[in-house]
Amino acid sequence: MNIGDAARASGVSAKMIRHYESIGLVPPPARSEADYRVYGERELHLLRFIRHSRDLGFSLKQIRALLGLWQDRERPSREVRDLAQQHLDELETKLAELQAMKATLQQLVHSCHGDERPDCPILDSLEDGSR
């Protein structure tokens, strides 16, 4: 199949497939006599693995490590678990930061009258934060 077919079958856009190839995340595919990229089930399996990893929020660096662990059938599972736990910890930190942002923004929105008056605690807060 060509890159468009591979993109549809894997759920990874053709542009991202080219990017993953350019950074060495996936090996370059075979080429046809007309020099078109040719993809098979092996490449689709790899692209789906990457898409699922991205869907879980793993970075490309983390995916590279996951791919190495996935391809090493002798790896201890604790290495996979440790990498996933590290990512989970990062997500927890980010969620806490987002919750704090949400609470602050909710408070600011609630305190802003949203009428014809020019005073606005939202803008005042942003101005104070820039100093």
C-alpha cells in the first residue's frame, strides 16, 4: 500500500508518517520501482503502536523508548512499568496545574460583572501578574 493507504489504515496522517521517518522513529519503507513508499502489515503495526502511544500522551522521546522495549522481547516488564509510571506522574502534575488554572479562572470569571462597566478583575489580574 502507498502512504495514503497506510495513513488511513493506521490512523496516522501521511505528514506524520513522513515526519516519523525523517526523525528515525520508524525506518524508511521499501520503495517501488517508481520510487513510491510501500507499506505492509509490519509498518502498519508499528504506526498503530505509535498512534496508540500518542493517544495516551507519550512524547516522541518516550515512544522511542517504548518502541525499544516493545521490540526487545527479553526486556523486564519493570522497565515498561517504570516508563509508564513516570508518564503518569507527569500527567498528574500537569492535571494539578490545570486544576489550579481552572480554579483561578473560574474565580476571575465569577468576579467579572460582564456588563457595560469598564472594570474587569480578569484584566487586572493579568496586569498584576506581568509585573
